[in-house]
Amino acid sequence: MSRFLLPRLSSLTAYVPGEQPRGEKLVKLNTNESPFPPSPKVLEALCRAETERLHLYPDPNATALEEAIAARFGVSGNQVLAGNGSDELLAFCFQAFCGGVCFPDITYGLYAVLAKLYGSDARVIPLSDDFHIMPEDYYAAGRTILFANPNAPTGLYLTPGQVERILRNNPDSLVIVDEAYIDFGGESAAPLLSRCDNLLIVQTFSKSYSLAGARIGFALGCESLIDDLRRVKFSFNPYSVNRLSILAGAAAMADEPYFTACTLAVTRTRSIVAAELRARGFEVTDSMGNFLFVRPPFQSGRQFAEGLRARGVLVRHFAKPRIDGFVRVTIGMPEQMRALLDATDQIMEETE
């Protein structure tokens, strides 16, 4: 590091994204992208005429996108804020609301990084022995509460009723629910917005809308919370969502049949692969995400991930306490999952 770095950042460890292979022919099941291309309506929206307008700044309010999101969720436009991926919106949340914050010990790794980056007083609350978020552990927290639902990398899920109990037991604390994976079998907490002004929901277009490369996220909350976030956004970069992403997001949000078909295909494949791995002796959590969290019975998580990679299949291993024995496997196309299972069988034969 340079001698000019602020002292408070000298111990900052940056978030490490999943590997993005270059040049290698790998079955890529490590970063929870959708296996499907964007909606055909997205491709229609990104026409030559629109790309020729890239010399112009985008709408800073991303009006077309925010209106499409508001229509889908049945809220007013003043209850929606679009951002450059959900990660940007989470960063805005830390700047605006997270002087003190609590989140699970096993969850999306960016939370701890943002807490350090913005100087938050972070309290880490352990999951149960079987990796569940226990709602009662968050009652009367006395600080902002943040959790992913379904959680990552476990895929385990809190019902709206459980989320509401956390909200009711923290009437003076903001509860931020990161719903990046909610569309793969869970039920959003969005209906609670009408009666809980301490709820803020963050979602993304990267998973269920097949737009990871477009970098679009959005927040839903009461008007005053969204106004707070909008103030932070406009103090940072009012043009953070580009012209083409605004068009792509609005088109994707409008194509509900395509969205439904893709998410259902992922959940069907998830169930099939989970059963296949359990039949091979794997421990598999009841994931509600577009991924599985699995522990092989015959070797360490790291060895399994390395063995798969050597056979052309890329998954993600987290070298962290309590979950070192597991790997996270993105749900891809059936043929990709067949490659995973075939590689697994080869590894199992060689370890007998």
C-alpha cells in the first residue's frame, strides 16, 4: 500500500469476487449468474438507435426503470431507487444508516467489507449450528439489522412472518433485507412495506433477470428511506445507472412470462441436482437460491473444488470457519449440471 492511504483503511481486506476465467473452457458454476440469456424484449430495447445515444448522459432518476419496478411491486415511484447493482445500494445503506449494524457470521462477504470501509460498529451474530438465521437473535438489536434472505452461501430462508417478527421487535431500528435470491422459491417481504416503515429491501437484476453484466439493483422502502438513499446517491454519482441498463432493466421487468419460465427452470434443476448429490452421500442445505451449498462426504471442500476444476468444472469454495468443508454450486443448464455430476463421480471413484 502507498504511504498516502488513510490509516483507518490500512487493515481493510477487499471483497474477493468469484473467479472469471479467461481463455479456459470451464463449466462456470461459481458466481450465481443465470444460465439463460436476457429476455428477448431486452435485446429489442437495446437497438442501434439507443446505442447511438450513448453520447448523452442517462436519466439520473432512471425513471423508466423505477416506474417498471414500482408497477411490478405495486408501490409508488417514490418508494423505489435504482442503482448500479445491489452492491452500490448496499454501500449507500452503510453510508446512510449503518453507524451501528449487525449481520450473520456466515453471509455475503461484502457486508463485513462495507462495515470496515465506512467505519460501522459491526456486531456479528452467529447462525445456528445448522446454519439458520434465528429471528430471536435479532430482537431488540438497538442498531441497523442486515441479512440476506435467502442467505448466501447457505441458501436458507426466512418466511415473511419471521421477517415481520424481527421488524416488530425492532420498531426503532432499520431492517435491511437483501433479497438477491428471493425469486427462486422464496416470498419477498415487499408486502410488509405498507405497514412497516423500518423495512428496506434490496434486490438485483443479476440473478433472476439474467442481467449480471448490466449492473442493476434497486431498493424498496417508505418514501423517507428512499429519499435518504437518493440523497446519498446524488452526492456520489447521479448517473450511476447507464442508458442501456435503464432500458434493459425496464424491458426485463416487463417480461414476466420469460422471468417466470427461467426461474422455474432453475428451481426444477436445483431439485434434481440436490437429489443426485444427496444420493451420493453429500450434505445439501435446503437452498432457496439459484445455487446449492454442499459438503462432500469423501474429502475436504477445497479438495473437491480443486478436483472439479481439474475436470473443467468451476465452483466456489469459501475458506472460512464453519463452512470450510462446503462448496457452493451455481445452478446452470442441465448439461452443465450433468458435467458436474460426471466429474463428481470420477472424483469419488478415484478416492475409493
